[in-house]
Amino acid sequence: MRARQLEVFIAVMRAGTVTAAARMLNISQPALSQILLHTEDELGFTLFERVKGRLRPTPEALEIFPDAERLSAGLDGLRRKTTDLRLGRTGLVRVAASPPPAMAILPRAFTAFRAQHPDMLLRSHSAPIAAIVDMLRAGDASLGVAMDDRLPPDIEAEVIGSVGFACLLPRGHALQNKPELTLADLVGQQLISYRGNTRPADELVHAARAQGVALSPSLEIDVSISAVGFVQAGLGVALVDALLPWHQFSGLAVRPLAGGPEFPIALLTSRARALSRADETMRDDIRTACSAVVGEHSVKV
């Protein structure tokens, strides 16, 4: 399967119709259909069945799709690297981070780095931890920052700090009169918090069980930043990481969670890839920035 065939196959798998896939790739429908038919002819088996105007993947297509996505991601990374080399961007530092450290830690780290290296290109990726791991493995990022240190063995996780939880209340909420809240205070509230099988959700479950409290979110989220709009809309009280600069959002009252658990802030690197001198400098700046942010948070609490 050639690169263009791979691109068409993935687009059709994601879009479900020739029309939508052609629009995604900015090519004509006849051209896309021709590439798809030629791909199936070369492979010797059918990739899609035509059912009521949609393309239903065959078992063979479903079997090869995960590998196709991995190959496509690798090709995309290669294209970006060759573009960087062609444009002379050899001085490039790429950092992938989950949203809380991306908003709270990276601005400080990048400011310190830029002061010493004003001409070097910086690239920031905001992504969930699974995507960060993939980027580190593919070389699309040299450094990662995430709020979890339970990583695969090929990823080194250096814990550079820890952070607790905060409660986000709609303005005027009855609990706003308290300077800090406990898990017991949240019993009976419409709770907005992390979906199950994530690191913060696991920490909260263990802490609630230890304190004899039963918490059950009525609205689950994948990333903490998404809680802002829900709280502003009055949908409940959010229990989220305390790292994000929550006070910058209007319509919220922010209170620390007292006696709650903490989870780590980890600096991630691939054990299979060496860091450049610029990467090592950025790593030091991230450590320093994290220490400063966590220290300020401890003073506020």
C-alpha cells in the first residue's frame, strides 16, 4: 500500500463515505474512488462494502486499520522532520504535555528557554498521555510532561512535583463560603470529575474509600479544562487537578480540596532516543518551572 493509498484508506475509514473522505483530502470523489479501487485490486481483497450510500469496512479492513494508522502517523512525523530540515529548523525543541502542565508549567519554561535561545524554534503539543507516549516513541516530541508516572517501560518518567485537587464552584454556590472543602462536603452534590480508569479518578476513589465517603460523578470528563464550561453553566461542582490556573476563568469560585490525594507531575522521555543539548536545557527549565509553580500553589493553599 503506497502512501497515497494509505491516506485514502484511513480517510474513508474515518469518514464513512466517499464524499466526506474526498472533502477531508481535498480531492474529487472520482479520484478517491479510483485510488480505492486500485488499492483493493493490488491487495487482492475488498476493503469496503457499499451499503446504502455508505462504505462498511470489511473484516480485512478492520484488521489492518490500526497498523495503517501507526504507519500514517510515522509518515506524518517524517514529513514534518524533512520540512524542518529543508527550512533550516535544526534548532528545534518539541514538548508534548497534557493540558494542565501545558498551561501552568510550559509558559514559564519556554520563557526561561527563550531568554537564553532567542532564535531557536519551539513547538508545543497539547495531548492526552497516550498520544504523548506515541509522540515520544516516534520522535515527534523529545520531552513530555504529564500527570501520571505509570508509563510503559520504554518511557522514562521522572517525577518533578506533585499536585492535589481543587473544587470549582459556580459563583454564588452555597459551598463558596468555605475557605476549603473536603470530600465529605461534596456528598450529594452534582459532581463533575474524571472518567473511570484514569489516574486522578483512581486516586479519588481510593481517598474517598479511605475516608468512608461515596462519590459518584454525574458528569465525567477526560481533561480537566473541559469542566470550566460545565461549571459556568451551573451543571455542578467540579473536582479537578489544582495545577491549572483556574482563577483566570470568570464565573468560578475555586476552593482547595483539603485532605485529598495528590498525583505526580512527571517529565517524560524515550529511553530509546538521546536528547540534544537544547532538549537537555529545556528539561532543566521545565524542572525549575514546575518547582516554582508547585511552590506557589503550596503557599496559596
